[in-house]
Amino acid sequence: MTLAASQNRTGLPEQAPVEDRAWALKNALDAKGLIPAGFNEDWKKTFEEDYTPRRGAELVARAWTDPVFRDLLLSDGTAAVAQYGYLGAQGEYIRALEDTPTVKNVIVCSLCSCTAWPILGLPPSWYKGFEYRARVVREPRKVLAEMNTELPADVEIRVYDTTAETRYMVLPMRPAGTEGWTAEELARIVTKDCLIGVALPSADVVVEHPNT
Amino acid sequence: MTLAASQNRTGLPEQAPVEDRAWALKNALDAKGLIPAGFNEDWKKTFEEDYTPRRGAELVARAWTDPVFRDLLLSDGTAAVAQYGYLGAQGEYIRALEDTPTVKNVIVCSLCSCTAWPILGLPPSWYKGFEYRARVVREPRKVLAEMNTELPADVEIRVYDTTAETRYMVLPMRPAGTEGWTAEELARIVTKDCLIGVALPSADVVVEHPNT
Amino acid sequence: MDGVHDLAGKQGFGRVPHTANGPIGDTFKYDWEHLGYSLLFLGVTNGYFTLDEVRHAVERIEPRHYLTTPYYERYVIGAATLMVEKGVLTHDELEAMTGGPFPLALPATSAGRPARENRETFEVGDKVRVTDDHFAGHVRYPAFCRGKVGTVQHRTTQTWPFPDSAGHGRADGGSEPTYHVEFDAAELFGDDTDAGSVVVDLFEGYLERVA
Amino acid sequence: MDGVHDLAGKQGFGRVPHTANGPIGDTFKYDWEHLGYSLLFLGVTNGYFTLDEVRHAVERIEPRHYLTTPYYERYVIGAATLMVEKGVLTHDELEAMTGGPFPLALPATSAGRPARENRETFEVGDKVRVTDDHFAGHVRYPAFCRGKVGTVQHRTTQTWPFPDSAGHGRADGGSEPTYHVEFDAAELFGDDTDAGSVVVDLFEGYLERVA
């Protein structure tokens, strides 16, 4: 008996392994001289090194500690982000969503995977996954609870579906236990998931990896 | 390089081959003494031998040659089919759909695969397929044309979606060139596809296989 | 439930793999295929579950699993799921007998619902609207007609158990006639259709009168 | 198009495979993954196609193929489809370079459409309805809000090409602001939701005023 995740499936086309296809596409374009030197490598570096949620965390920490900046971030997110030089591909028009004691904002892109890349980093697999895209618009409370983010019943959940060119970031509430912290200290508790809206910042949860 | 229709797929569970699973289900029930002798075999025989479109063809041919029966078939399909003893599982409440020079009826079950088994036979694979289920409700003219059934522009297409317990059969128009034919001769040109509504009977198309 | 099984009107699928009156072969292509049907009838005959529950079980197969699984295999999975859920077999027994993994449909997320109160009886020619209904359990209307207005063509002379109850093994659904409701295709799909009309067979509990 | 990519509100999916703040690893898991993005940007930079066309190409991947294909691979397929459709490469060249089959997205079934005439400008607080629109080409609204009424929360100060045109490589779509329209969740999903509201970012051409 053979075992495979994929046997006996219908309706799926035969195809070469994805790595062969992906590189073949690049090599076929290269063979025609259509790819400027370093083009793919530069994007890869941008994605891996420049676009990180550490930028969004920096914005949040600033907003938590600077009321004038907070007002700007909420009234004209694009201008606020531009001050940092953090606008870029898939992050050219920014709106920050203000959590309050009664409203929790959550971001999704149900049609594909749009995300504010330059300030949140590229979206993680689960955010691009069908479970999240299908379910979070309709049952966000249940989805968040399954992810261990339980919200009080009197907090209304507002889901932002990123269906055009606006890119969102959540401005969460500053958690208890962070009184007197510097902006640098505060930024270390604002994770990628906090910026998407599926986690709440906590004085006890400190970022370990640049992509979170 | 390996090639497979199914490699590199995500979201699909690992599973044993379907024949192992199907027989295991039967054998596990059998081991508990829950299956009466011959139960599955009797159903198999019913599906393969009793439920055929030859029955529907017989009804159509009768309606083409007997105006009183035609009226009954159209006003009380269940009673008309009962006269032949052709009611049965998934064919207990029958409505016949009358094609006219300006209306072509087409049957689908968009949610699963409901069909008037006893008089049309079990539905063919294409009828149960996602292409037909998805498309025929919205673009029946294009779907039929792709199947080589071109309808004049002044013929309106009425699609019946079999979403409850009524089971439909199409009563097509008797084609030219069949004047003077006996009911037995007429029945031989009424195919399963004519009864579903995706083909038009023709004096030149004679059924070769009991399942068509 | 708004599941992927509800395919009508979905765009992006290719050609139907069939030519009118082309060959379709035998009723069953493989020796095991009849089990998809005969074992679900066993469950119904033995009183383990209803045919509506089978439909719901098949709809509960994980969406990707559903869409890549051949037809009769989906009914094997549906019957197996119910045999396990009803306690006729355990999943362990089933996998031991199989000698390998036997993934089932996902659990129901709804307990079903009783018959709708305050239903009305309609006559041929009446204008009716499909209720603007959203329900995580089993229903038997396609989403394309939700909230849409059509005309009653036929009321059945028989009645059947309300699927939203029967599909969850409940006995409080009563029994209803269904109506063959004709919708102008433009009511359903605007000008993005070449159909004239679509007729849907709808339980009374899904309909409300249009003044 | 009403494609399977339009997943919002679809039921039957299981748990999201993530715990809040759980590990997600590196940006790219495999060496080829960045090509899904960097090659589509090449196409945009070189002027072969727009990002809207990429979205449409990915939506045109056959539904089962789409739903069982990992994320970055879908963008490789989308970029490859457009490189072939635009004549930058031939499918034969691509498969020769691959050394095996390289199935592409299915052909478009629509030529796109121009900007809607008689659009209106809306202000924050205005009630708007999403048009009851059915279109086989690329659109950028999820079906769950079709025909639904919401309230304008924000109008963008920038404008962008109308996706229904740009997604088909047309130049007659003009440029529009978008509106962040807030819908009561009950307007969208009745009582079968635990959201308070859903805000959708909608091009002006998708909206009409509610008196």
C-alpha cells in the first residue's frame, strides 16, 4: 500500500517540481537579457532585510509615547510613515487603526494577501492561508480565541479587508506594566501579530526574531 | 525530476488508497454483523441493471405517441411514472419538463448530484463534475455549445437546479424525420443526455449502450 | 453553510469533459465505487442517519479535500464519518481495518435548527423571496438565490423533512412541501449570464411572500 | 469574477495553523520563493503587465489547482502566465527550460471593462450600497458585500487605476479614490457571525448612493 497526501486526486494538472518551474521562468527571461543585473537579488534583500515588523513596532512605540505623532499617525498614516522613510512597494498609502477599550481592529486580505509590507514585513503563511482568509471576516472572535487571543465580550471586533491599495496597521492599546518604558523598550513588545491585530501587546512578550 | 499530478500540493490529508478505505468500511461493518446478506450486492445490481435511461426513453416515446399519456406525464409526472413501476430511490416525486420551440430545459444538481436515478440511470461523471455544477446554471448556452449542442438564439434556456426531493426529466421535442416510427423505435433515439437536457434527440443518433 | 460544495455560478472552471451523447462507460468504473452509495443506504436502512445527514457530512469534508476527491469517494468518506460520529464504528477500528489513514469530514459547527415558524403556503404564480438567511448548518438552497425574488411554478403534492433539521439528525423539523421557484437569470447574475431563467426547488421554510 | 479565490465568509475550513505570536520562521522557506514576487515586479518594471493583471492571472488558475498550490507558487504561475500571454516568452520555451510540464492559469473569459460612468463622490458618513454587479473579469470587491449597504469611514486622498480595466491591461479605466466602507456584520452575515463590523476598501466605481 502506498501512502501519500496527494494520491488519487482529481482535477489537478501534471507539473514539474515548483523549484524547476520557478527557476526556469527566471532563466528563460535571463536568456533573453530581460533581467537587469541584481534585480531579483535586490528584491530578495528588500523583502528579507528592509521590510520588517520592527518598523511598525517603532511607529507604535512612538505613538504610545508622543501624542502629537499619535495624532498624525491616526489622521494621516502615510505622512507619519513617510517621516521615517518607511513607505515602499505595497505600503504607499497607510492608515493606522486605533484600538480602544471597546473596539479591536483586525486586518485581513480575503482576496489575496495584501499587507503593508514595508512596515509589517511580508505576510506570514497563516495570514495568506485559506483558513484565515475564509474565516476571520465572519467569525473573528472564534478565530482569535483559537489563536489564544481571547477578547472580552464587550469588545467589538472590526475586521478590515484589504481589498484595494490602502495598507493598514493596527495601533494597539499600550498594555499595563509598561509605565516609564522607553520607546525602544516598548517597540520590543509590538509583534507582527500585534500589528495585524490578532495578538495584544503584553509587557511579558518580547520579540526574539526580526520577522516577528 | 519526478512528475506527478499531485506533488507539492498543500492542505490535503494523507490517506490510504480509496479501495482500501472503501472496503475497510464495509468489512468493519460486516465484522459487527450489521450488513444483511446481499445488501450491497442488491444495490449494485439495482444501480447497474434496473436504473437506466432506457426507462426514461420509454416514457418520452410514449408521450410522443400518446397525447393522453403526455398530458399525464406533464401534469403529474409521478403518476405517469408509477404506471410503469419506475418509481424508486431518488425518483419518488417526478416532474417532466416540456421543451417547446422557444424553451429548452436543462437539469443540474449544483449542490451535489441529485438525479432521477430510476428513469435516467445514475448520473454520469461529467454531470457530477464541478465544471458542470458551477457553470451550467450561469452560462448554459455556452456550456451546451461546448458540448456540441448549439441552440438557436431565440430559444430561451431554463435551468432546473435539483436542490430538494423533486426529480426531473426533460421531455424533448420529437425530432423531424421520425414520422411513423413506433414507440420502440423512438425510444432508441432518446439518450441519457436528452433526458438531462444537454442533447437534442435526432433521427440519426441511436442509443448503443444501455447506460446512454 | 456557505461551503465550497455550493458551486453554482462560480467562475474560473474549464470545459465540461463531455460531448453530447459521447461515451460515458459503465455505471461503476471501479469495483469499490458502489460502496459509496450502498453503504450510505445501509446507514439509512439501519436507522443510523438520514440521507440529509449524508449530504451534510459530504459538505463537511475539508474544502480542498472535497474539491480534489472523486465523487464516489466523497460518499465513502461521508458514510464513514457518520458511522464514526454515530458510534457504529470507531475511527481506530476503521483505520485498523484499512491499514492506513482514513481522514473523515470535519465536525459540524452547528447543531441544526428546527422548522421555521410562521411559514406561509404559496400558490403557483405567487412572487416569493428566498430569505436573507445565513446559517452554519446544513441547508438546501444554493447561495446564488439568497434574498432573490422569483415566481412559484409548482408546489409539490408531497412533503419532506426540513433539511436544516434532518441534516443534523433532529426530529423537530417537521415536513414541508417544496416549491419550484423560477428566477429570471438577470435577477441572479445581472447581464453576466446567457440563461433565460433558473428554477430552484425550495423548501417552504426558505421562502417569504413578496407583496 | 466569482472565483474560488473569493474566500471570505466561506465555511468549512478548519483552524488557522498559528498561535498568536508563535514562530513563523524566515521570510522565505525555500530558495525559489522570492521569485514569485521578484519576477512579477520585473514584469511590472519592464512594462509587460500591471500588478492588477497579476492578481487576475492568479485568480484564473483553475480552481482546484489554485486551492492546492502553495502561495508563492501561485505567483510564479501568475507571472509565467502573463509572460506567455504578453508574448515575452512562449509556453514551449518555458517548458523546455523547465524540462517538464508548466501548467499556466486558464485564459481570461472577459476583456475587462472601462471605468463606470456617472460615478459620485462620497463623504465620510455617507450611506453607500455596493452595486449588484456581476462581471466575469477582474474585480476587487469580495462577493460578500455585493448589494450591501454600509457607511463611508474614509475616502483616500490618492487615486489608483480602476482594477476592472487595469486588470485586463486596458487604459480606459481612469483613476479613482477608494472608500473604506464599514458594514454591520449582521448586514453581511445575519446572526451567523461574531464580528461587529467589516470594513472593505472599495473603488468609487463599485458604489452608489443610498438615499
